[in-house]
Amino acid sequence: ALFRSSALPALLLYRGGELVGNLVRVSDQLGDDFYATDVEALLQEYGLLPEKYTQPNTHSSIRNAAVTHPCDSDSDLDID
């Protein structure tokens, strides 16, 4: 199937090799300038994120992909 440029940007979402979501013209809903958090909210709205991504403070979520620990002592801002 050919994709027309008028349908872009588009998100095709697969789970287990099966197409589970097809969002076309995403900029119609998010505007021309959007961020990962906007896409995450859109996917949550349509119920397309796995449960582990919708729970707060989950280390494997999109927002917490780079988790830092408060005991990290290599900060340049430490006050001695």
C-alpha cells in the first residue's frame, strides 16, 4: 500500500508483530511542533501504551528511561 504525503506524519504501532494502531496526520492533533511527552499522551488517550508505561515511577517508562539515583555522588554540584 502506498502512503501519501498528506497522511504524514503517521505512527504505525505494532505489538507482537501485529498492527494494533495506525494514527495518520498526527500533526493535526499535536500541531507542527510536538515532543515525546505529547506523543505519549496521545498514545495513552487511545489506549495504545502497554500498562507498564502508564504507571507513574516505573523505571521502564518512556519518561523514566534515564533513571538517576539520589545517591549518585559524581555530581559537579555537590557541596562539600
